[in-house]
Amino acid sequence: MNGVRDAGVVVTGAGGGIGAALARRFAAEGARVVVNDLDADKAAAVAAETGATAVPGDASEVVPAARAALGGTIDIYCANAGVAPSGGPEAPEDAWASAWDVNVMAHVRAARALLPEWLERGNGRFVATVSAAGLLTMLGSAPYSVSKHAALAFAEWLSATYRHRGIAVHAVCPLGVRTDMLRAAGAVGEELLAPTAVEPEQVADALFDGMAADRFLILPHPEAAAFYAGRATDPDRWLDGMSRLQRTMEEKGAVS
């Protein structure tokens, strides 16, 4: 794949999980990588391991510092940081606000900062870690599901608007991935996602395959495509199935 060796790459939420796997893979392919995470110690550890540069802090504000660390140019931006608060409409306002800010607005702010330069030179690559929750839904977490739908919609809009001007956009939509976020999901994660969960490195492999093929939608779990198609072509049947699954989870005490 062209454009990775010596490319300036930023990965947010890269202190662990999928972000760390992406940082490791890009570094192994010869990219110059900035590791961003709110946890400065975790960012420093991944950077030291990979020969990258740690730029800790809020993912919404990382572009200027990351650009400086990379000598002025960002070629690939991986909007990977995410949060997954539980609950539905009753979830606290700050949980909804956090999900929207991290899972959606951080992507918007990054694109706002990156696009002028990318459009001027006619290339750039934006990678959004969306999750299959953005294609489908995630029982037990309305803030996560809603914000990930929005993250997918924003990635689609970017691609539709700027693809002809040299901007590549990828939406990475795995089901379960063996990360701290999956473990934090508790019974829902254990019941719904853990049985088919993949390693973070498999997500990185899927992204690189997708970039090489210039695919927008990156599915580390191929079966997600059939679920997505079923949701689109027969939404009532799909919702009936999800409702049955919700009832099962309620009976097991996994969701309320």
C-alpha cells in the first residue's frame, strides 16, 4: 500500500486496545507515529515501545501539537478514542455529553483542522473507529449506540464530499474486540460480544487490508455485513430479533 512508509500518522486513544495495535502496526510499516491518549503514562509506554512520539491529552485538541511533532504534516489521522457509558434515556446528561464529545465531535474537530491542508495538496486519509454499534446498535448503551451512528454518518459525509478531491475515509466497525472497553461492558460484553471477539491486532490487519483495497467500510467481523444488510432490508424483522435478544439479556440480568 502506498503512502504508509514515512507518512505522518496520528492515533488517538492509543494507550491500549485498538489504538495501541494501530500505532504498533503503522510504526512497523515505517510510518512516523504520534501516540495520543488522555493517560500520559500509557501514551508514553506505547510510544517508547514503537519508537513513536507521545502527545498526550484530549483527542479533540491534539492536531496542532501532533502536527508540530511530525514536522508540520499529518498524512493519516486515526480517530480512535472512544467512550461507552451504559444506560438509556435515564443516563446522566454528562454521560451523553461525553459520548457525543469524544465519539463524534472529536472527529469533527480533527477534520476541521486537517481538511484545509489536505484539500490544498489533494490527499489525506481519515480513519474513524466506529464499531459495529454504528451499523447496528449496542444493547445496554444508548449513548454509545447513538454517538457511533453519528460517527458513521460523519465518516460517510466526509467520503461523499471529498473522495473526488483525494481524501480517503475509512470507517472501522468491529463487533467485540478484546480490550478494556469490552471488559468494562460487564455482562453485556460477556454475553453478546466476547464469544466472537477478536484481538486488537486483527482490527489493525483489517484496516490495512481495507486501505490497500480503498474500501470505506472496514469489517474485522465479516458477518457484520449480513447483519447490516438484514437491518436495512427488513428493519422490522431485525428489530424483532434485537427485542428477543434484549429480553434474553434482561432475564440473565445483563441489562435492565
